[in-house]
Amino acid sequence: MELINSDIIIIKNKIFPSNTYLIKDNTKKCIVIDPGLDSQIIADTIDSYSLTPLAILSTHGHFDHIGGVSFLKNKYNIPFYIHAEEIKNIKMANFLLKLSKLNIIIDLPTPDFLICNSNEVVSVENFELSIYKYPGHSRGSCVIQYKKHLFTGDIIYKKGLGINNSYGEDTIELKSSLIDIINKFDEYCIIYPGHGSFDLLKNIKKNNKELTSFIYH
């Protein structure tokens, strides 16, 4: 685990490498973003900081972003939020795990709240999160914003592109989404991707040559 600042804890899933994030406040409450396959490690981290989780949000429905949802929902009795267009990806999760040669079967989660629009605000106690639908990696992929923190799933990375010919991927939509993200958000927002390291949007625009080449050529 890695404590970035007073707000964000990063958990590195190892079974299938991906990032899970905890957004916490000064009352020891937290929001879980993109719980991966290492469910017990996520729970142990929550408990080690004496946090009380309030909700789970996933940027999209691929197994490495929803694998720990059911475990955490049951353990902490908390709701799960995801975009409505990701239901099919959730249902395909175990099939895709098998294709990835991972000998794991996850308990597929049932969302408690569905994001149905291109931009919605989710308020959970003191947390206010803006949810922006950005299709391309998948049909209902979203960016989750909390203050200057942007949780981007597999839409935008510090390095490279998240193009892997997965179900629902559309490179034309992805290009449009990336252009909008780059133009919409303050360049001093911090990008927290589903895989790899975090960085300022300003630095990603400058240094991620694969990204800029994809967008502008």
C-alpha cells in the first residue's frame, strides 16, 4: 500500500496487477475505487487505517476493477456504484478471467446504484464525486473526480495506451474521450489510472508520446 497524501491510499493488486484506491477524509471514512482481485489485502488495508468504508465505485466492469466488490460489499455492508452500460462486462468477468488463464472465479456483484447519464454527481456523506462517462475502452467507462483527483480506470495512463481489443472497445470513441479529458480538466489534476503510476495531467500531456501520437495523428 502507498499513502499518497491525506486523501488517497493506493493498493497494488498482485494476482492481476491493477490499482485500487481508497479516498479518505479526516473522520476516518473512505470510498473504495476499483477493487481488484486481492480482496483480503484491500480489506486489511482498510482495517489497518481504522477506516469505515461508505461505498464502492468502479470506473468500469472488467474483472480487475470489480473483482473485490462482492467481498467488500458483504464484509462492510456498503453499496456499489457503476455505469449502467457496464452490466454486460460484469456478467462476462469470469469468462474473461478464464481467457486470461487465471484460475479464479469471482462472485459477480450486483450494483446498488447505476450511473445512467454522461455526467452525474454521487454524494456519500462528506464525499462528493463527479462521474463522467468516457467511452472507448468500454462502453460505460467513467472518470471519477474527487477534488483535483481523477480516477481514470483504463482510459488514460501515465505511459502508453489502454488499447487491447477488448469487448466494447472503440478506438474512435477513445480518441474523442481522451481529447475531451485533456481539454476539460485542469492540467494540475492528478491522474490515478487503473494500472501503473499516477502523475499530473500536465506531465502526461507532455511526456506520454504514445498518447499524443494517438490523439493527433
